[in-house]
Amino acid sequence: MIKVSVVGASGYVGGELLRLLLGHPEVTIGQATSERLRGRRVDTAHPNLRGQTDLRFSSAADLASTDVLLFATPHRVTMGLLPDLVARAPMLIDLSGDFRLHEAGEYERYYGVPHSAPKLLGEFASGCPELTRKALRDADWISVPGCMAMAAILALTPLAAAGIAEPEVQISALTGSSGSGRAEGLASSHAERSGVMRVFAPTGHRHEAEVRQHTGLAVSMTATGVEAVRGVQVVCQARARSVVSDLEIRAVYRERYAGEPFVRVVAQRRGSHRYPDPKILLGSNFCDVGFAVAADGGRLTAMAALDNLVKGGAGAAVQCLNIRMGWPERRGLEFPGLHPL
Amino acid sequence: MIKVSVVGASGYVGGELLRLLLGHPEVTIGQATSERLRGRRVDTAHPNLRGQTDLRFSSAADLASTDVLLFATPHRVTMGLLPDLVARAPMLIDLSGDFRLHEAGEYERYYGVPHSAPKLLGEFASGCPELTRKALRDADWISVPGCMAMAAILALTPLAAAGIAEPEVQISALTGSSGSGRAEGLASSHAERSGVMRVFAPTGHRHEAEVRQHTGLAVSMTATGVEAVRGVQVVCQARARSVVSDLEIRAVYRERYAGEPFVRVVAQRRGSHRYPDPKILLGSNFCDVGFAVAADGGRLTAMAALDNLVKGGAGAAVQCLNIRMGWPERRGLEFPGLHPL
Amino acid sequence: MIKVSVVGASGYVGGELLRLLLGHPEVTIGQATSERLRGRRVDTAHPNLRGQTDLRFSSAADLASTDVLLFATPHRVTMGLLPDLVARAPMLIDLSGDFRLHEAGEYERYYGVPHSAPKLLGEFASGCPELTRKALRDADWISVPGCMAMAAILALTPLAAAGIAEPEVQISALTGSSGSGRAEGLASSHAERSGVMRVFAPTGHRHEAEVRQHTGLAVSMTATGVEAVRGVQVVCQARARSVVSDLEIRAVYRERYAGEPFVRVVAQRRGSHRYPDPKILLGSNFCDVGFAVAADGGRLTAMAALDNLVKGGAGAAVQCLNIRMGWPERRGLEFPGLHPL
Amino acid sequence: MIKVSVVGASGYVGGELLRLLLGHPEVTIGQATSERLRGRRVDTAHPNLRGQTDLRFSSAADLASTDVLLFATPHRVTMGLLPDLVARAPMLIDLSGDFRLHEAGEYERYYGVPHSAPKLLGEFASGCPELTRKALRDADWISVPGCMAMAAILALTPLAAAGIAEPEVQISALTGSSGSGRAEGLASSHAERSGVMRVFAPTGHRHEAEVRQHTGLAVSMTATGVEAVRGVQVVCQARARSVVSDLEIRAVYRERYAGEPFVRVVAQRRGSHRYPDPKILLGSNFCDVGFAVAADGGRLTAMAALDNLVKGGAGAAVQCLNIRMGWPERRGLEFPGLHPL
């Protein structure tokens, strides 16, 4: 039994961390911080936790020492807070974007501000167990990838590793509204956001830097908000290096993800659930991954879907924690998702 | 050709007024006011008007004299502004709640503040043409009913007029998110508001006062927000004074609304469009009205649906203007609605 | 460890039964029947179960003896099948409408056909643990209430038991599309069903008979389909027998449901989660119950929300099974629901 | 005043044709055919037309001679019907896919069956006024492009014409559920289709053949169904031939579409309506077109959005009719779209 505290626990990723940790048999929650809501019950922000906990938000300033500190703070905030809080716990997991990129220059290019703690960038292991499981086993500082990055990395890794695709890859990512967090502006209001197909990053979405770093491919990423609260899907288009067949690619995917507890290869011939769709994944830690080969064998499409707040956030963090602690990797992440929803 | 100006034109009702007036062949728009957006193009707030107009928002302080002044300002704001602006136009149409109720006491009870211009309350004709068409023909000041009130009044008037129902009536109203206007708070954000069945007025919704005033029935109204941007529906349950038949009630409704250009009686035996549903009315000025009789003939259900921003707001205002000016009542309101949508 | 089989397992309630039973530590699944899909993997119908099971559908004709038989068959089908299958298991739980009403006449009135096994009607205990927990402890045949009935019964029971409300109660129920099961007709298609506020039972919804039977109140129920896949909400309006206060009613509800593992009293003064809303309950077995008192103390509104496929179906069945087997009542039903969703 | 008849008028495109033609001042509707619904009122299939017309469906076999025949029949059906019906009208407009491609081999490749009237393929002018206006002025047979093709063609034409982009272009198309017509299967049911991000064409969507034909670019197209009833959006990614600037591309788009009544260039620096989004276009005949240049000037994204049933179907047909008849091009197509919706 270890004790973990969550910094920035009033947001949506923070709420999912609390939900998952409350249901995790090896963990107790120490504190959950929110400056705005300190003193108030966590279930006022996360009404699904009514009856699950009597915890109240505290201030980050009042954080006690604990076994693990999870940062669900926004980009740019974590790198400001972390140096001060680093002594409070021997183990840190950051869910923001601040420690995902290895190079400070890339950070500045994609986040628009200089990194304030560039020396720490190299200290974090990447929280993408399917690529970095070994390193995670003794990592004390872990940085969880971005939601769309996670999906694209898992979609493309088999192709990249096998050297099947040309390096230039176009990614179109779709996302629900919870991806922008607890947002209060007019653009995020229901009447304005409902039913959109809103391109918010027509070129150069910041997650493309992560995908490039992990796959070595020259990806370009666009991102569009669609009608959904949760869920991310990526469709990646690439040219094949030589003519390939469906069977060949299927073997590559199956082999790469054999034994992975949270990656399923979904690429079927029939039915309405042929390819990855976040609709059936909400609340679960699965990332479904699929592929298709063009009729002439010259082009490839790789797809992936996940719940941005779970496998694209809180769930990935818990999965990393399980690996780091030597617990079964599925522990606390058993929820399979709902259908229909 | 007359000139009209819209006060409070940056909100959703204001936007609908602009859309309808831009398409109205007898009207030109003078000014559209917004304090927050003054100087900016109206199509920044209402992107559907791109290419329709080059108008920019001005301040209410700069309002020139005009033929008609339309108030799309929030409740409590109109009654503050109106006395100052009254001299700018011989004709006023108010779409807020401030001049709907005849008695200042009722206003205070339902709006939570004393009325600041109680002497003007009696000066307004009610902008519900199906009940007050005659008065509207020479009314200079008109107050348009609330969206849910409009629906409930039109649903219940035939029963009330014919004395068929017991006076105690329970109304359950459903509404989309645009009913609360351009809202920026967390509760209105897409992630929070999406997919709700959120009771926001479990008893005593303020529109019940209007329904009571217009029908004489002792109504009680609950209101629930559901997943929709536009649309209002009311389901009204009443006890019949004596046993009634479907045919009897059908005759009452058909007769009451014969010749009405914007009320259709919808109460069919089969199909998925048997009863009023705002889904097929969005953008149109129709209010569909329906009814059902319980198997034992002892209870009645009256229903109505409309687009809260059109027949429940801007469209009703234009309909009143048409009547007042002696123009064909459908002028500028011809859009029939879309299916499917 | 007991073995259960599910009859009619290809529908949505059947799918939820499989999901819950696969996660239940005391249960193994014997067979899952579907005539249409026999021989096919259950995860073709329920894609959220990919990786959870390799089970295939079998025919009801091939059902082996088992410990418990769960019927997720449609109304009218169960009463035809049950007499033949009754010998296959010592314990039966029916989730259809066929054995909910105690009187064959009521059944015929509400279901439109004579009951084919009227003698069995009295043999079933009602699967509403909050009212019948004691009887369930040694019940071998259990009939789970309808989804809207369950919500209304739990909303109204405290008032009915305390004798606070006049017996005449108006219920407005809202429901998502999964309530009509795996439906293939045009009316159920996405383009037609999306965004509706569709009154499908303007008077006399069949669940009103169940509410009457369990509460003794003279309820009348209307039902409206709204935009949602899962979720049921009821708003019940009643007149108070004498003037009541919020505090008084709060005490009645709190007391009635103290200690209930799946009923939470939700009636808050502020916030957007003041009253029961299925949005935060999807996938969970909670039924949130709330109330409001009109300003004059003379009228009451009782509300409830649940997931129609869980507490209004499969979850209630598992809860009953837990009670009957003497297991902890929350076993296998721990999922708390998601926010936001 | 001319008389037009609609073949296949019970579908969604057929319904939109009826809506637009009923509101068109130069047109009367002769007949509307549907084999399945013949004899029934058209407003049973299209409830938004209640009160707009008393027309009933007739059989195609009973089609009288008329001025214009519009085919809203499904792919493969038109080419079977057309040879027989060709004598009934001097002018034909086909909205199906059967006469869009110039080569029978391409048709077979993308539609999976041999073309049954290959000699007629060359007889049709393409109903994309922005490219073929001149030819449409005296075309007697017109074939309207597919909805996603129309969007992609309008998005890419400025780039292709100016020779700015490399020929290899990746298109990701999003579409609402009405794109598959009045669909009754399980995959189209609300519970299954709601909230999806469902890739239904991971490679080689058939509209890519049309885009290639019209733009000369080597496009590959994926298509994903998202939560919406109406609306299509395309995001096209290309490499620039040489480094380009935003200003340069803006000039290309502005110039290409200057004076076009139904194409608006939407590519703004701020706000939530920066890029084309079908949300504000529903019911209107606009196609909004936008673009973005990557930070390094080496890649381009072109975007477009439209209502698949209007500019991607019925509206385009009416626009073509207006051109062919020498009427003002906007006639009957004035509806600007709604916001919010």
C-alpha cells in the first residue's frame, strides 16, 4: 500500500486520476490539490465520486511528503511547480506537456515559451509502456505522452519499427471537448462547441513533436474538434516503401502488440466496428490500433483510438505506476468500456 | 421600407433578429448595438451572416432615431435601458422578460428583483399573435413571451378556452442550451452541458407566471435542459373535466388554430413524427401543437414544440412586426425547417 | 463460484449482463444465447468485450443446466420461453416486462396481449432491492422492474411511505435510445433519432402500472425520447398533503435511503449537479434521487436518474443475485461512473 | 415558370430538393416519385414540409413529361432508370454517382459494378458551377458531384490551378449520418452510430476519383463518420512546391473565388470560427473554403465544409438549374444558415 497525492486535481485528468486511484487496491490517496477549490469536497468538482470519498482539496503549498506525486497541472504550470515540490516524494509522474520533449528548443517551438527547467528534461522516462516498459521498471520520474501523441505513436510504431512506410506521414487527429480541460470561454460553451467539425490546428499540432521523437517519422499533424466529450482518434496516411499486402501488415501489428494488455489490433473485414473508435473505449485504458492497405498496396493507413482522459492521461499514469511498483499491469484498470454509449 | 435597430444584438436572439431582418424585404437594419463588441463586425459574433452584411456593432449610447427598436437585451437590462431609449423610435418590441407580466409583484416574485419601471408594465401588448393579433395591429409597444411560455400557452389555450381541462396543469419543459444565451461559465461548457438531463427549475420556473396570465390555468412548471442547442418542448398534463374523446379534442385544436400561419396541429396515429418535436422546426417560425387523451378519457396531455430563438424569440418579434405594419404575416419567415437535422 | 447463463444475450441488456458478469469474481458464464447470432463470438455484438472473453452465442435450444438463468429476452418472448427453460436452473432472473405485474389483466391492458403464463405471475419476487431486499434473500424467481419504473419507484417511495404527497402524481420520463433495444427501423436510425425530443408515450406509459403497484400512488406517466444513448430521468410532480418544508422532505429521503449502497440523495442548493442526472451515472449501478419543494410548500417535485441498462436492467439483476447469494451487495458493481462524459 | 419532377423523392436528398423547389419562385413541382411510398403524402417522409405542400408520391412508371427531371435515386439505380426516362424531359439533373466519372473503368473500380450505360457518361456536364459554369449555361444533362468530392474540389482547386502544391495530396473527410441516406440497418441505428469516430473508408473512398478528375492531383482520401446528421468537412494536406507564405496563398484563394455567390474564404487568425465548419452552414448552399501554411512554409492544409444535402446535393442541383435557365444564381438558395445550432 502506497500513498499518492495529486497536484492539480480539480481538472478532468485530475478527476480521472482520483477515480482510478480510489478504485486501486494498492493505493491510498493522500492529498488532492486545487488552489481555486481548496477546502471544498472533491466531489463538488467530480460528482461521479459522490459516496466514493470524503476528501477535500488542499493547497499545493500544504502538500505533505508522500510516496508518489502525480502532476495533473496544465502545461507551463508543472515546470514552475515541480522544482519546489520535487522533495516531497521520491517518485513523480507528470501528465502535462512540460517534460515530454527531450529538447528545450523543441519545447519552445511547440509551446511558445522557453522551458524554465531545461536541465530536468532528460530526467524523465516516457510513460508509454508499449515502447518504454523496461525503462519504466526503475524510473522515478515519468512523463506521460499527450493523448493524440499516444494514439499516433501506438498506431505508427509497428510500421516505423518494421521500416515499411516512407517517413513522411500525415496524421489527422479528432478529439472531443474534454481535451481542452475545464474550459470556460465562449468557444467552449455548449452552444458553440456542440456539433462542430472545428479544425483548431490545421498544421503543426504540438503532439507531432512527440510522435516524431518516438517513431522517427517525419509526421505532420492536423487536429479537429468533433462532437464528443471524450475520445481521440488518429488516422495516419503513409506511402509504403514497397508494395505490401494486408496479411503482411496484419502480421506486423499482431506481433508487435502480442501480449500487450491495453492494445488491441482492430482491423476487420465487416461490421460497423471494423476499425478503432473511441466510442467503445470511454472510461477504459485500451488503445485500439488498426490499419488498412490501399487496393494497389502502395499506401497505408494506420489508425488508433483511445479515451484521452484514460489511456491518453490518467490511465496511462496508473499503468506506469503499476509497472514501476511491480504490480500486475491491469490493476485498477479493469473497466472494459461500455457499449452502446 | 422601414428602418429598425436592434439593442443587444450580440446575443443569440439578437443574432436571429439580424438573420431574419436581413432577409426581410420590407426592412433595413439601422444599427445593432453591443457594448462589448462595439466597432466589430456583426459576423464575428454571428458567423452565419458572413457575406450577408458588413454591419458593425455600435454602442446603445450612439443609437440614432429609427422606426422600430428591438430589444434583445437580457432580463433586468431592458427595464434599465428602455426609459432612456424610448424616444428614439415610435415603436418598440422587447424580447426580454421585463415587460411580459402585468403585475410588478409577480415580476419581483419570479425575477427576484423589484421592477424598476412598473408604470410601463401595462403599456405593452403581448406578442403572441395567436391570442392577441387584434391588439397587435395598432400596438406601438410589444413584449414577446418567453420561449417555454409561448409553447405552453399555445399548447394549452384550446383546452383552456373550451373549458375542457381542470385548472391544475403540470408542465414539463425541455430546452436546449441556447436558451441560456451566450453563456461562458463552467456549467455551460460543452463537456459539462453535453448529454445532460439537467433539471434547472424543479418547481416554479418563471415562465409559469406567463402561462397562468394568458390561460387562466393554475399551472406549475418544471424545466430540464437536454442535449440540444436549440429547441423547446412542453408536455402538459391535465385532468379532463368530463370524459373526452380524441375526436372531440382534435376538433377543438383544429378549430382553434385553423388559418394560423405558424401553428400546426400534430397528433398522428403512427410514425415517428406523431407529436410536436423541435428537431424539425429549427430555424422556422412554426410552433407545432399536439394532444393525446388517456385510454379512459379522463386525462389529457397537451404538447408543443418550437425553436426557442425563432417562434420563441426573434421570429415571434418579426411576426408581430408584420402584423403591426399590415404586411403578410409570413413575410421574412418562410423558412420551413430542415429534415433530417 | 456459480455458473450463470444468459438467454437473449445479443441485445443491449444482454451485453451489459455479460460485461458485469465477466467482471464478477463469484460468477462464471456458462452460455449466452442468441438465435440470430448463434455460433458467432459475443464480441461481434458487444465490441467492448474484445479481449475479455472468447465466448460464442449458442441457441436457447442447447442450453445446459446451470445455477442461474438470466432472461434478457424481449417482452412477450420471455413468457413463451420460460416454461420450457424453467427446469434448466434452480434460479431465474427475468429482465423483461413479462413478470413484473401481479395481475394478468393489468398485463394485457399495458402490453396489448393476454399473458400466456398467468399462473406464474405470483411466483416472482420484485427485483427492486430498496423495497424488497428481505424477500430477495430467498427468492428463486426474480423479476427486475422496468428502467423508468425503477427510477420513479425510487423517487416516489419516500413520499408515498411517509404519506406526504397527494396520491395523484404526474411523471415525465426522459430516455435515451438504447431503451428501445437493438432497433433497426427507420425511426431508430441516427439521422431520425438524433437530437429529438420525441414523445412516444403521451399518456399511459406501461411502466406507470409498475409504479402504481409498488407505491400505491395514482401515477400517470408520459415518456419522451431525448438525445442520449443511455440514461433515464423522471420528474414527478405532486401536491403536498399539507404545507411542507425542504428540511422535512430532506430528512424523509435521507432516512429512507440511509445505508442503501446504490441510492444517493442529490438535492443541492448550488452548482450544475444539483439534481439527479444520468450523465454522471452511465455504466454505474447508482440511482440518484432528489426532490424540491415549491416556494409555497404546497407542491413537491421528486426526481431520479439512472443508467437504463445498469440500475434499470443488468445491474439491478446482479444486485439481486448478490443479495440472493449472500454476497456483498456491491460485488461486481463498483464502477462509479465517469465525469465528464 | 417551369415544371420539374423528382425521381427518388423519398430519400434525404430528394426531400431537400422538394424543400428548395417549393421555395423557388420560378419552379412548380410536377411529380415526386417513390415506389415504396407511392400514394402517400410527401410530408409523411419529410415532416418539415407539413403545410408547404399536399403533394403525394407517385411511381416512376407514371411520370408525365415535364421540363426538368431530377434524379435523387441511389447509385446504380439511376443508370438503370435513366435510359427509360430520358424521353420524359428535355433536361436532366442526376444527383447520384452514376454519371460523375468520365470513364467506365473508373466507375467499375470505385462502384464495384460495370457501368450499364457507358455511352452516356460523356453526355453529362459536371454540376460544379465554380469550375464549369460556362458549360452549364447550355447543358441539358448535368451530373452533380458527390458531397465530399465537392468539398475537396473546392478546397484544392485554387492550389491545383496555381500549381503551388505537389500533386500528392492526402484528404481526410468527415461526414454526418445523413450521408448514407435513409438507412435502416443496425450500424445506422442511433445507439450504434451516435458519438462515433467511425472510419468507413480508410483508403480509396470513391469520391477521390472525382477529385482527381477535376483537379488533376494524385489524391488519396479517407472518410470517417462523426457525430452529426448533416455536414461534411475535408482537411487536405499537401507539400508546397516551393516555400510559400500565408499572404500568397490567401491571395490565390481570394482571387479564385472572388464573385462566387456560394464560396466564402474562411481563414482567420483568431476566434472559434477561424476555419470552415459545417455547423454554421446547415441548410445553406455555402461551401466555406480555407487554408493554412505550416510555420516553415513547406506544407499546406486546404479545408472545406458544406451541408452534404445542400451544396453537396440538392442545393448544387438548384444552383445548376438557375445557371442553365439564366436565373439569378442565388434564387431559391438564400437561406444563410443558423448559428448557433
